[in-house]
Amino acid sequence: MEIEVITKEKLKDYRHLMLSYIYEELETYDDDLDCEYICLAATAPNEDGIIIPVSVLICLMEPFGDVAVLSIYTLPAYRRKGYASELLDKAVFVARQLFIFDEGEDEENIDLKAVYRLRSELREPFEEFLKKNHFVDFVLLDEDDDPQVWAAMAEYRFYKTDEETE
């Protein structure tokens, strides 16, 4: 498995793995996607040995350092093989590299947030995936919807590296 950054130039190659409204927003984005979004794809060989994108993660960098998961999708034949988990790990790594500490701070808590609306047969496996990836605090946001709207958060502690403390 390889993980690659989705650039504006290569966006169309990943369209089939994104929600249409997220693709449209990214497509119309004039600046570098890297400034506000973390867009990552996992690739793997298909049955013919051709390397294809199999999983995509789109995150939004929030103003106070938190990271919101906007979309995560893995092709059905590649699920439960760790692709999405690897993308989440990489997103946290990238967020850590981009995070700017306030003066005098040596550590900061960062929340990785997910809001989702899924049918119950899909929600349960998705929540198992989130739990495996350190998400806690599952909250029902809107129980009048069918399917209902849920949220979950994972908290990460970022520390200054040696280079940042000098």
C-alpha cells in the first residue's frame, strides 16, 4: 500500500471515491488544497496487478487546530484491510506537521472529529472502525433524521519536537 497526497491536478482520478458535493468544492477551490484540506489516497494493486486508488480521506483543517473528517471511503473489495486506518494515521501525522503552537506552549490537544449520517446496518461497522482508530465520545446529534446524525471525536496530544523548542 502506498499513500499519496491528492493534488488539484490529480483530483479527477479520485472522483469516484468522493461524495459529489465534496469533489465539487475541491474542484472549485482556487488555492492550494493543502492550505485548508488534507486530501489523501491509499493505492493498491487490483486483480490485474495495476495500481489503483482504493481508499480516500478528505479532512478539513479547522481554525483552532482541530481536524474534521469530511469523507472517508474504501472500495468494498478492499475494506477491513487497514487502508482507511492508515489514511487516518497519516492525516494525524500531517496535521501534526502543520500545527502552529502559540508562544510558550509545549503541548496541545487536537480533536479529530467525524459527523456522519448512515443507515443502522452501515453505522455499526463504521463506529467499530472509529473505535479501532481511537474515536470516543459518540453523540447523537439529531434523532429526528432517518438515518440519524451522529458524531465522534478522537483526541490527540501534540508535543513540540526538539527542533520546535530551540
